[in-house]
Amino acid sequence: MKLEASLSFSQAPPILVPFRFFLSAPLFGLLAALLALWYGPSLMESRWQPAVLALTHMMTLGFLGMAMVGAMMQMLPVVAGSPVAHPVGVARTVHVLLVPGVLLLAGGFLFGVNWPMRIAMVLLGSGFTVFAVAVGLSLKRASAANPTVVGMRYAVGALVVTVSLGLTLASNYGWDWWLIERVRLTNLHLTWGLLGWVGLLVAGVSYQVVPMFQLTPSYPKLLTRWLTTALFVLLLLLSVAYWLPVRAQDKVMLAAGLAVASIFTVFAIVTLRLQLRRRRKQSDVTLLFWRFGMSCLLLALVLGVAGQVMPVLDGMQGDNIALAFLFIAGFAVSVVNGMLYKIVPFLIWFHLQSLLMGVVRVPNMKLIMPEVGMRRQMWLHFAAVPALALSVIWPPLIYPAALLFGASMVLLEVNLLNAFRIYQQNAKLAPKGDSSST
């Protein structure tokens, strides 16, 4: 399926609907890097300390959340044939609520003050509710229940669970009451957020975007039919297991955890094999980002399983901080970063086509997003991730790792802004009264 054939000008949301999120995402990544620089090696002491919690949410809610919300609002007309109703109003509302919500949440963690956490709960709860309802209604209206639509539905369900658990945990900080099950709920929150919201959405979207953008064969039908459903069921099983007696809990969680790891392993290996069979043999930045992301996912899975089977190895991973670096920065950020480099130039070209058809020639996508700038940013990211993971073993390494990651985020923002500037410059040539940038 060609993207331009499946998305008509009338279906596409205005360009600022996704772009307000895309342009915000790297700024949160930069703030996370600055936090890592400020706190340095002390971050490796425990995942429960305030700076680690703030940094984690800057990456998950800030970078990943912004990029994934924008991508879903843009992709729904393409993969589901069902645009979000009132996209401009929904995008503005969600963005205005989420941006200060993430900042206040991080501030509440860092400074141990109640009132920022309370306001953050209202803002984030409201923002994600608006998004989940708008996207949920769009997915409900979808005429075709293809594997990507199914994956998106499960991902939105996982987001609702993640946010509900997150608000419950945040209330413990906002009102100073002692949540007895804090550790258990935190682990559930992480499971649904990383494996559910992020993992399910990446898997579901990949069924469309990997063959479409990377010119690979399609994913096997058996995998696309059952993978996201099996993952969602296993996440439910893991959630139930948390409330079982300790002896039964350990057995069920180990079995379910190994099953989840096996499914993600199959997904990563199949994706890498499909990329080896792509029709265009010359590699591009998006392909390299996805290969790196899948490799980090596999390494994270190996470390996670090894830590479960041999607890001594779990202790060597720095309270699972190395796992978090590999999964969040190595896998999720890499995949999202790579897709931005395909989605952004295409959207700018697409919207300029609708504005300037028959007026002037539209710049091609290679001019909108030059390869040189993308590769510079990519190599900074590829250097940052292993340095972040190894900083668990040698904590002073966090300083160059944070510098590399921060520089990568700055270059990503510059590349996105330069591309958007090309859109703005060319959009001025459109006949008066014709605009899609609202």
C-alpha cells in the first residue's frame, strides 16, 4: 500500500496536528540529558531516587509520549480509514495539557513538593483522557480491523491502564499518604507502559510502516494475527499474578515473563530478517535506526531473562537501570527517531503538494530532510546508548553519555525545525485562503 494513495488531502489532519508533538519531543529528551549531567553518577544508586523518576518520565511521557501521540493522530486516517474528529481542537488541548503536566510531574519528583504533583495529576489525567477518548472513538469507527488497527486498540487500552496506575502512584507523592503496594504497583505501571503502550504500538505500527517505508516483504500473517493479542493477554496474566500468594506469584510471573520475552524476541528477529530481504539494498537512516533498536531490544530481553533466572546477574544491572537504558533509549527512542525521519519529510511534501499543486514545484523529500544531518544525529545517538548502559558498571561514564545523548536531541530538533521551516517558506507561495497549517 502506498501512503500517498491511501491518504487523500481531505482526510489528512492539518500539519500542525502532529508537528506540535514532534517538535516538542526532542526538547524533553534534551531536558533528560541535562538532568543526567547535573546528577551524574548518583543516578546509578537506585531507581527509586527522585532524579531517576524525573528523568524516566521526561523520556517516557516527554519524548516517547509526544512522538507517539502525534504519530497516532496522523496515522489513523491511513491505517484505519478513520480520522480523529476535530483534530485541531483535540491536538491543541492534549498538547497544552501534557507539556506542563510532564514538567510539573518531574518537578514534583525532583523537589519533593506536593502542589506540582497535584496539578500534574490533573493535567496529565485530563490530557490522556481526551487523547484516549478521541483516538478510541476513531478506532471504534474504523471499518477495517487490520492487524495495525488491532495493535493500536490494545496499545490505547494499555495506555489507559498505565495512566490509571501512574495517577494512583502520583497521589502517593501529592498527598503524603503511604501506598502499601507502591513497589508492586510501580512494577505494574512500568510493565503496562513499556511493554504495553510502547511495545504494542511499535509492533502494531511496524506491520504497516516497515514494509511501506523500508520496502521489505510483509510480516508473516500468523505473526500479525496473533502477536499483539497474545502480548495483551500475557500482560493481563502478569497483572493478575502480582496479587497471587508469593509462591504461586513467582511461578506464574516467571512463566508469563518468559513468554512475553519470547514473543518480543520473535518480533525483533522477524523484523531484522525482513530488513535483510528489502528490495532496495542501499541502507538509509531509518533502516539503521530500526536495526539498532531491534538489537537493543534483543539485548534488553537477554539481560532481563538472565536476571530472572540468575538473580546474581540482576544485581549487576544496577537495579535494572541498564535494562531501562537499553529498552527506552536503545529500543524505543531509536525506533521513534527513525520513523520521524520518514514521517516528517513525507508529511511536509504531502501538505505542500496539496497547497502548491499547479503553482510551483514542491521540494523533494531528500531536500526537505538532508541525509547528512540525519546521519550526524544518528551516530551521536548510537554512541550515547552503549555509553548510557555501561555507565551502570562505571558511573562516571554517565557524563559523556549524557553529553552525547543531549547533542543528539539538539540535532534532532534542528533537523525537524529546518524541515518545518522549508514547509513554512513554501506554504507562503500558496494561493490566498489555502492553508493546512492550522
